[in-house]
Amino acid sequence: MVDPQNTPTRSRPGVVTISTYLLLLFAICQLISVIISLATIGTVREVMEEAYRDSTVEGAQNIADITVVIGVGTAIFLLVVAFALFALGLLNLRGKNGSRIATWIVGGILFCCTGLNLLSGFAGNLGTPGETSGDMPSGEEIQRRLEDALPSWTTPVSILLGVISLISLLVALILLALPKANEFFRKPTQQWEPPTPGGAYPSQPGYPPAPGYPGAPQQPAEPGYPGTGGQPPAGDQGSQPGGQTPPADGPDQPGTQPPTDRPG
């Protein structure tokens, strides 16, 4: 007999809790990065427009707008996905194995995107890489102009946030794959407990009572004799007990003598 009350309760291991906190840290780092991007978007646009203003290459003047739109759009996308990843982390606290698998998939994609973004920040590749021919500015020149126009703390903080985000996300995904986490996300099995001798089995649900049948009609009482209340007269049963009439005196009965004629 399986008793659902005896199903073992799962205790959440610390690795799952730490993993969720690391996902929250990753989302916070992405939020700070978006704030910095929106705060410096005007300066970045001005630097890009000035760098490509004197270029005679067709479409060079639109590079500034394209670069700014791609940079801000990527930051906002990473922010939304980061908080979605944190929501999956909250479901991981409840032992949802499906949310853990989704965390690995979404987290792996974000890890690649964050790594590429971090490498781009290290290289300072915001424009055309390497040396360029003609009047197109190089990537190093654009990076030098941005460093001169932006506050000095912008680039170091952005790189630091990228490193923290990358490490926290990687460690969070690794913690979800540890053996203790596997035991927590495994579906619990119900334990079978034998019945105790002399113990009562669970009662079965009762059945509804059967509908009653109509009562049988009563038979009418037999007509009685008048004055006797339904009993026959006593004369019909005899004057003696048992209903027998005493025999009349006759010559055959003992103790009786026939009359004799007396002389006149």
C-alpha cells in the first residue's frame, strides 16, 4: 500500500540556491551595462558622426546610426533575456527539472553573447578593424576618440561588468550540473509501507442507500360475530372446556337405574 503522506520531502541543496543568486547577479550586471549605454549614447553618436563625416565612401555617414542602434539594441536584448534567466532560476528553487534544462539552453546562448561582447570591449572594435584605405577611419582611431570623449571610468567599468557577468553565469550553470543538484531535481518516488498488524485499513466509500419499496397493503379483518367482538359464541364451542357437550343420562350409563313399576 502506497501512502502519499509518506513521500519523502526534498531538501534544497545550497548549490541550487547559490546558482539562483549568481543568475540574479548576472541580471544586475546587465542592467548596469544598459544604464551606462543609455547614459553615453549621445556622446558615442557624436564621435561616430565626426569620425565618418569627411569620408567619401557611400553609406559611411550611416555607420554611426547603425552602430549605435546595434549596440543599444543588443544591450536591451541581453537585459531582457538575463531577467528571464533569473525567472528560470526562481523555478529552479522549486525543483522544476524543465526550468533547469531551459536555464542551460538560455544560459549557454547568453554566455556566448557575453563573451563576444567582452572580447569586443577588450579589442575596442567599434568601427572598422585594422588599417583602412582611403578616408575611412580605423578602429583604433575611433576607440581613441571615444576614450577622449567619454568619462575615464566608462571603459574599465564596462569591462569589469562583462567579466563578472561571464564568470557568474558560467558558475551558475556548472552548479546546476553537480550531483547534489541532480538528486534535488530528480522526481521523488513514493515509499511503500506495509500495513501494521491489527491496524485498520482505510475505509471504503459507502454506497447510497437503496430506494425503499412501497408497503404491502393490509388485509381487511374478517367479519366477527355480533356481540362477540369477532369471536364465535360460546355455545358453538360447547359448555365444557374443549368444546365438547356432556352426554345425556341414559340407561347405559353407570349409576342409573331404570324406573320400576310399583303396584298400585
